[in-house]
Amino acid sequence: MQLSWNAEQTQLRELYQNFGKKISERTKACYSHHEFDHQSWQELADEGIWRLAVPEAYGGEGKTWWEFSAAVEGLATTIGDLGFLLSMIAHIGCIRVLNLHGTEEQKQRYLPALMSGAIGATAITEPSGGSDVARITTSAHLENGRYILNGHKAHITNAPVADIIVMVGRIPELGRQDITLFILERTFEGMSFAEAEHMLGNHTSPTGDIFLQDVKIDELSILGQAGNGLNILYNMISLDRVLYGLVGAAFMEPILDESMKFSFERHAFKTQIANHQYVQSKLTDIKMAIESSRWVSYAALDKLIRNDDEASLMCSLAKYVGTENLFQVLQHAMQLKAHSGYMMGEIAQMFCDVTGTRIAGGTSDIQRVNMFNQMKRQYEMRWAACNSELVPQ
């Protein structure tokens, strides 16, 4: 596992740290109008962030997910807009799944667009099932050599602005293993999109429903092997979960800087509040939250890249630790500033935003379920291996 960024990764982190500073005022304006920041999104694509982990054969730079993560980490320290970062996480999953499971034709068709400014979305959730993939009802049936797709996806990040959507559905005629991934384009006949939801926070990350009515698709729209969608999906969302942890750690850095500054400028009981033990406790809690989130995320990314048996468990752990820590840190920041922190402003806005990270991408409770299931699987494998040694040959 990497213990620090190398020279190239450090340079990328700094490059996108400066990029975040450049667009932060624009994202603030978009937030107040509940708008997706199309201009900054295009500038980000032009800067080349989406090309970093894509092979050169498809127009990418052929680097690793470490380089991409360094760039995202840099951006997250300065942009000040969590919603924009969440839209980025939703987008990169489409690029990763195409890299790993797309056909040559799919890669040639979709990767250039996704790297050049088109917006991607991953559609899993449905009104009746939330994160329960077993309850998915979106399905396709074969008719005259083409699949006809029907369904309803709910609360999908980027849906109101997405150009390309990776969608989870079923092909019931396959039998018991029928979960399949479909890659769809916004312009397909029969697809429609609801207006962006009015959420408590993350106003620059448009979220909404997708409706499919007799959408005609062919083999090009099936991503990976039909019926193997569940395995592909778990690998796809694992990177998302790592990035939640990584973004959370980086997003906390300026919060710590501002909290430290405030604690030395603010006086109470004839001294700087930094001299009070209860304030020191909150400040050290923030620092511990940053480092624990960061290093768990690095460990998870390392296992994911190496396809380690514990990758899924660690990715859920990264998401859980990163988002729960982020939520706690904003509570500390708000309490440090007391009434001024509770007033509508930067701290209150961020508090509303980070609350959503505990829900988006699989709730914190769902991350615990996944961790336990992985732990149980490993325990059962060890138990079976130990007992097999006791069986006479």
C-alpha cells in the first residue's frame, strides 16, 4: 500500500487543488440557484481528470486509480462544494465499469464522451427497494431480436442532467441469475426524466427519477455478460465507496484550518478558546477524523486495485468511516462557532450537505450489513477449511 503520494501524484493533487480554488466562487453561485455547474464540469473535463485512469488506446492517459484519487483529493480540499464532488463520484463509476467490462465497441462509443464533458449516472435505486437489489423490478424482455426495457428508477444522482446512464435491471428469461447492467443514452426513445428533487442540501448535485417505457435496446446496451450484473455492480460501487471516504477526509481539511483559526481568534473567560480543554478535544477529534478516514480509504483502494478478498468489506468501511466522521466534524465545527455556526451560512450549509453522504451511495446501516456479510463469508470459509483438515482421507 502507498504510504504517501509520489512526485507525479503530488503534482496532480496540487493541480486540482488550484483548480478547486478557481471554480469555488462559481459553485457557490450555482448552489444558491440550485443549479448544476455545467461550466466547471466542462472545464474539469478539459483539464483531463477523467482521462487519468483510462487506457491510452481509448484516449486516456493510462495511469492508475491512485493518480485519479490524488486529483480528486486535491479538488476536495478547496472546492467547498460537496454536491459537485458527489456528482463526480457518480460519474466515475460509469468510466470504471466500461474500463473493466465494456466491449471494444462500447468503449469506443462511450469513453470518449464521458471523458470530454458528457455526464454519467448509475441507476440502481427504485421506489420500492432502496438499496435492496433483490427487489429491483426494472426488466427487459426479448421481442423480435431486440430487448424491450421497462421500469422506474428513483433518487438517482445526476439523472436530471445525465447523458449516459448505467442501469441495473433484470432479464427474467435468464432464470434465477437475471440481474443485468444496461448502458443507456438519454436520447433513447421511451426514456424520460423527472425534475431535480428539492433536497435539504447538495443543491448542485441534481438527483431525480428515470422512467423507462418500452425502451428498445440491442446487445450494445448490455454491459458485461447478461445475468452477471450483480458481480459487476459490486465491483463498480466499491470505487464509489472508497471515494466517499477519500473525499470526506479531504473535505475536512479546510474545516480544521478554519476551526483552528477561529479558536485562536475567539476569546472567552479572558483567554483564547483554544486554551480550553473542551475546545482542544473537538479540534483533536477533527484531526483524528481526517487521518482515520484518509488511511482507511487508502487501504481500501489498495485492496480494490489488487482485487483482494477483503476489498468489498474495506470499501464499505471507508465509506462508513469517511461519511460518519464528516458528519461528526461538522457538528464540532458548528458547536465551536456556537450561534453563528447555527445561523444559515457556510457551516450550516455544509452540515446539510454532509448529512446526505450518510444516505447516498448506500446508507451507513447498509455499509454495516455489507461488512458483516463479508466477515461472515470469511469466517465460514475459514471454518470449512479447518474442519476439512479433520476429515479422514
